[in-house]
Amino acid sequence: MDLRRLMWSEHLGFVGALVLFGSLFLTWWATSCSRRLPTPEPSGCNVNSNLHGQLGDFSAFDTYNFLPAAPFILGYIIARGHELTWRPGEITMIVGMIATALILLNGIILGKPGSPNTVDLSFGIGYFVGLIGAVMILAGGLLRQAVGGRTRKPPGVM
């Protein structure tokens, strides 16, 4: 195993995966009320603001089910020097695209999670940190594709 085989773009994918993984423990969504009491806390919060019938702050684990492990597995394959049937960076780039698309779809494009009756649900810092991590994974795979470059082969050669 030789870690010198890894390029800086693969390290970018690793850092992006770590950022995305770390963001899973941060607050992704928050309701306007922290808890239900005879008088809701904080004062002036909307008692109808809930996610899956609960109040408070929610991490990605409370809302979504995904884990950004692919860049680490693929980095291990590169460091071991295995022969690949795909270009280095392709799978990392695809994982980054999917993670970025899922984060954008499940918050901005298709709306916030919860039922259609969910109101006053706000973004937490984890959502944006996770989006940055997913984009870093995408950039790492994309840059690995650009740096690796595919050489042209004559017709008929596999």
C-alpha cells in the first residue's frame, strides 16, 4: 500500500467526505419551538412548527439515511494499486453528484422535509456544511478526471 499514489484531488474528496460525515452530527433542521409547554418556548414560537410530530433541532441522522463512505473505499483501492475497469475519479465524481443533488433536492428544490403542513422549519448549519462537503467530493472526482486524462486509443483496441 503506497499513499503516494494518491493525488491532491483524491485528498480533496477525502476532506469533502469528512466534512459531509461531520455535518451529519450538526443541526440540519430546526423548528421555531424548542419544546411544548403550557406556554411554548421560546415565546412567540409557532406550536405547529414540527418535524415528524417533534419539536427542536434535528441532525441529518434524524432526517435522512446516507453515508459518504465511497471516497475512502476508492482511495484505498488506488493506494493498493489495483487494476481498475473505470477511470480513477469516476465513482467519486458520481457519488459527489448524487450527494449534492440529494441535499439540494431535500431542502431547496423539493422543499423542506416533513409533511405539507410543516411550518417554520429553518435550515441549520449542518445543511450548508453538508452541501459544501458534497461539492468537495464532486470537485475531487472531477479534478481527478481532468488530471488523469484519458489517452486516445486507435480504433479496434479495447
